[in-house]
Amino acid sequence: MRPRSRRLRLGLCCVAPAPGGNSYWQTLTIRGFTTTSVSGYGMSQTYRNGLMQPFVMNPSTANVQSIEVVKGPGAVLYGRVEPGGFVDMLIKRPLETPYYSIEEKVGSWGRTRTTVDATGPLTADKTWLYRLTGEYLHAGSFVDYVTSQNGFGGLTLAYRPDERLKVNLDLEYTDLYGPDNAANFPAIGNRPANIPISRYLEDPTVTVNNPNHYMRRFVGFDWDYKLDETWTLVNRFSYANTRYLSSGEFFNCVYDPPYPTGCAGASAVGDGVNSLIVGHNNLRSISTSLDLKGKLDTGFLHHEMMFGTDHVSSASSNNAYYVFNSQPFWSGWPQFNIYNPYYAGYGTSGQLKAGSGFALIKNQEWQGLYAQDLVSFYEDRIHLLLGGRYDWASATSSTQFSSSALVDNAFDLANFKAAHINDHAFSPRIGLVIQPLPWLSFYGNYTESFSLNNGLNSVTYAPLGPQKAVQWEGGVKMELFDKRLSATFAYYDIKKTNVAQKSVVAPSGVYDLLDAESKGVEMDLIGHVDDNWSIIANYAHTQARVTKGEAFNPADPLDLAKEAPVAGHRLPGVPDNMGAVWIKYDADGALRGLSAGAGVQRVGAAQGDPANSFQMPAYTIINAMLGYRFAIGPTHVTAQINVDNIANETYFYGATSFTNRFSMTPGTPRNVLGSLRVEF
């Protein structure tokens, strides 16, 4: 049994991408808050079959059955999650009936993607089953010089000796390769710079010749055993070992007076200092949980209960150095200007020299105990949810900096500065559902969450306080047209304390803390109007603002603290309004197999940085698809074409508490994707 939090299909409304300085790590904004730790502990909020997966980069969907957004108070059973919600990727499982498919997709900018899927029994009695999935992607980009290739392979073995025991073993390997394409599109004035979104703002002779390389090895298993007709024991485990080699440039500043960007000596608007950072990262994580769930009756009360424990640990080591290769103003070298970029060619001239460097070792562990009881009574019309979890968390951070050029990237490990954090907390949860009519339900819930992801003050090495959040939510749900169509209206109010951010008054990386609140309404409509027409529609109005922030001197426009968030500032990257609708038609009769769909998404304007010094304009995206599925004997063929961003709208995203005036990401312009899938 999982919490009765609302699960929604990903991709339309109320969920927005927010890379926050890197175009690869999976970060989303849900209900005003991002899903990834911003303190450097690497604890992402991507889940796989209910288990947290730290350090996930650009995950393949070749072996994914569905992607779900769990919104609301899911922390009781899922552990350390952001209060707004999280993303859960549900993996395909082996089938007893043999099934095979191969699909080829081709699209704009030379994109090609090949996926294969094969499953069936390994033994005649179907005790052993398998599923093999694979993907190869070669993708160009609308951004100049950017081409990537991704490879993925996955194998699942299933053991089904009887009706009581089910075991799955998963093996995966991911290999991503391509030049850096960090989120570094700058703002000029109060809007994104008026330059082509195709412009590459790094030096391709460096990044193309020294591409990023991400290699992830994964092993996991899960099993469930029915103790009797009412009680089941479930265990899940995953281990991932990742190596990530990176080399990418980022802006230290882009000259844009009167905003304080630190571009001393710049002579023209758009002049920038672009620095290279080279890193070698080793990342490891373990996630596991053990649940006992069952049902029992006590008088007129029916109980659905769960007791469980979980563990998450992660370790990362990073050895990196900076190369100040892009024309400091005081050096007399040619300057980089976003309007007239000059690619200095350091990657081919041998002028790259290591500057200051750093090495980081970070470890984090979580242990949790949780319990939940869903009590139903009054003819199953009233449901009371009582639950809670207790977490013990610890984190260790060790850092060494070198102010001079490094020799063979070597550091004296004995001189590491280290700090250790321990904390614990109890997080309660209570919910109530009243169902006066079979098709109508009213609900409300209260939950608290705890998150040790703030890290350390990078000067004093004092631990920063743990993040905590409180959420109230209430709403109504209706099931219409014989439950073919469901509609939900929700109101929520989330208060979060000790949100970490980079300090602008101490740009070396000292963290400041702020408090924030996100409250709003959401409306969702999903299902079938009749046998031919289906609809997915969403709308969200969100007010996400700082309630306690930094002070600044408004009389001094060059005061660095002007860039700090203050009480009343909107959280960056969170539009006040966003909505979407997707309508699909599936034909029958003589045209059976033909499908057509169209949708529109509207995203309101959002603040681009914590200081609210510029805005990312509102935008509207129109998408459409046309597909046809037909049979050739026992084989089924599906041909489909998708056209996204039909109006070729220019838009931007990517603002988080850690972004600044030169770390946006442009959205993808009009693009076409055709696919052909053969199933047999």
C-alpha cells in the first residue's frame, strides 16, 4: 500500500524543468520547490520503483513502463523528499507471453534513436522470465557545436516459483557522451539577452575536444512474499556506481550595468569572463527498504496497515580544477562578448593551464522507520490516514582548496578540512477522506517533512540547519461518466525553513539560509469522454515567495547584496500561472488504428534569479501528433509523427535558488520527430 497522494502523468502542467546550472542532472520544480538538493550533497529526487536514486543524469526511458509525479505528502513512506512532490519511474517487468519490439525514431538536427524490447519465459514452466531492453541515441541540437550520444542496456530476470513469491533482478548500464551544454544563457536588463538561442557560449575547441562522459552501473532487486491472504513482505534494493568526467565553461560575469556582476574592466555590454572547470567525479549510492503490509478488521473498522524501514546512503568524491582561459579583462587578451563571440581556440593551442583547484569528499546516510494505518468505516465512506516516520541522518563533508596551479591534480588528503553533521526528526502525517457519494470525495491532509541537505558554510565549516517543511492540503475529487473521467481540485500551503542558497555578498560559496512559502490551487482533468475522445487538462496557480531573506541597501545600486533574495521576492523559475490541455482522438470502424492529438501549454512569466532582477517571459507551446497502427499477420506496426512547438516559440527555463543572471536554459524550438515501431 502506498500513500493516497495524487499521482499524475508527467509532462503537462504544474511540473517544470529547472536545471539550475547543468543541462544533464534531473531537476524539476513541483509546487514551487525544486526536487534536488542545492547544497552539493547530490541527493536528487528521482525515484525508481519507489527507491531514491541519487546522482541520476539524463535517465533512459527504454525500460520505463510509466513516469509518475507524486504530489502531496508522500514523505512518510518515500523518505527524504521535497514537500512539493517527486518523480517516480516505474520499470517494465518480464511477461509470461513472449513479446518483441524494435523502434526507430528520427527527428530534427539529425536525431536518431533506436530502442529494442524483448521479454518472455526462460523455462517451459514459466518459473524464470526475462526482459531485455536497449537504447542508442545520437542527437544533434539546435545549439551550435552540441552533439551527444547515449547508450543504455538493461536486463531483468524474474523468478516466479509459485503464487506467493515474486523476485526481480535488474542490471543496467548507461553511457552518455557529449560536449558540455551548461545552462549559461545570460540576462541583459530585465530580460534574457537578445541573441540567437542557437549561439554556443562556450569554447567548442575545448568542450568538443574534451567532452563530458557519464558512465553508470546499476544493480537492484525486489521481492515480495505473501505470508498469507492478508499480509505481504516486500524488500527492495539498489546499488549504483557512477563515474563522471566533465569539462565545461561557465560565466563568472556578463557586463550589464547597473547590475553588479563583477566584470571589472569590461568595456562593452555583453562582455563576459568565461572560465573552464575540469572535474573527475566518482559517485556511489545504496537504497533499500523493507515493508510489511496487510489488512485486518477491528469491529466496524477496516485497517490497511504498513510498517517499514529504509536506508539511503551516498558517497561522492570530486577532484576538479579551474582554468581561467577566456580572456580576463586585465590580461589584454581578446574578450568574449555574447553579441560577437570570439572562440579563442585554447583547446587546440595548448594554452590550457590549471589554476586553482579543489577536492571534495561528501557522504550522507539516512535511516528511517515508518508506519501507516488507513482506517475505513461508515460503509467505506470515511477514510482516516494516520502515519509517521522517524529519521536519523548524518553527513560528512571534506574539502581541500589549492590557490596555485596543481601538479598532476594532486591534493594532500591529510590536510582536508572536514565536518560532520548528525540530526534526527519525527515527521507526522494525517489525512481524511469523506465520500458522501460514490463519485464524489472530499479530502484534507497535514504532513511534515525533514531534509538534511544544507551542507556546510564554506568559510566557517559550521553545519547549516536542516530543512524542514509543513504542508496543509485540501481538495475535492470527482469521477464522472461511469468513472471514465476524473477531476480533482486541490489547495495547498507549504512552509519551508532553512532553504540553502549561494551568498552574493560572499561569492566564494558561503551559503545563506532563507524561509519560503508556496501556496496555490491545482485543477486536473483526465480520462475518456467517450470511446474515441480522451483528454488531459491541468491548471495551477502558485504563489511561491521568500518569507525571510537577506537585507540590502537600496540607495546603492552596486551593493552586491542587491542580488540577494529578500522577504516578498518570488522564488525563481516558478510562474504564477501555468496550464495545459491535450486532446486525443482514436478512430474506430474503417479508420481503426488512426490516432490524432493536439495540445497547448501556457506558462506564465517567472522571475529569473533569487534577486528578482530579471524575468523570464511567458510562453505558449503548441504540439500535435498523428499516428497509425496496423497489423501484418501477427505483427503490429505503428507509425507516428510528432511536431512540437509548432509556432516556434522562444522560451527559457532553469531558474533555481542557485542561479544568477547568466545561467538560463533556452527551450527547444520547433522540431519534428517521426517513429516506426514493429511489435511481434
